[in-house]
Amino acid sequence: MDATLTFTVTNEDTAIAVGSGSLPVLGSPRLLAWCEAATCAAIDPTLPAGSTSVGTRVELEHQAASAVGQQVEVTASSTYVDGRLHRFTVAARNVGGKLVATGEITRLVVDAERFLSRL
């Protein structure tokens, strides 16, 4: 299971806009959301009807800044599966190859209706 998504940094994605800093560069919370989107894109085609996945663990190292207007390519690759538990490595690069972030995201497959009924 692999997926790659490409995003363009906008003013709404900056640290200022998402409340994680005072600079007009890609904010870590938005970068994390993009990484999670890539894991969803990787796992979703494999899920049975009525199922979804939920994030349960995140480790992300944001290593380089990305300016407004830059494209960022985010890749998620499955590294471990044990029943309902799926672990992915994620990497983000500015288009051009500069490493922006690396990490690991764990997702758990759940029955969507059952999961929501327990809230």
C-alpha cells in the first residue's frame, strides 16, 4: 500500500494561519494533515465496505521550511500490517527533492458505524 499526494502551500497552510508559529511558511499541523491524507489514500482502496481507518499514533519530524507557493509531495508507504493495525512511513519533499519531513503514522481499521455509536 503506497500513495503519493502533491500539495501547494497557500497562505491558509502557514504557521501563522494554523496557529503554530509566527512565520509565513508551511505549518507543522497542516503538514501532518497532508501526511495523514497520504496514509488514507494508501489504505482506503483496501478497506471492506463499511470500514474506515483512524489514526492512533504519529511521529513526525518537520526538517525544512516550505514557502507559500511551493509544491510539497507527500508519500506514504505501508511498512507493517497486523490484522487491523497498519503502520506507514511518510516522507514529504519539496518538488525538486529537498526533504521536508519524515515520520511514521499508525492507523487502525474500524467499522465506521460501530465506532461512531460508541461516542
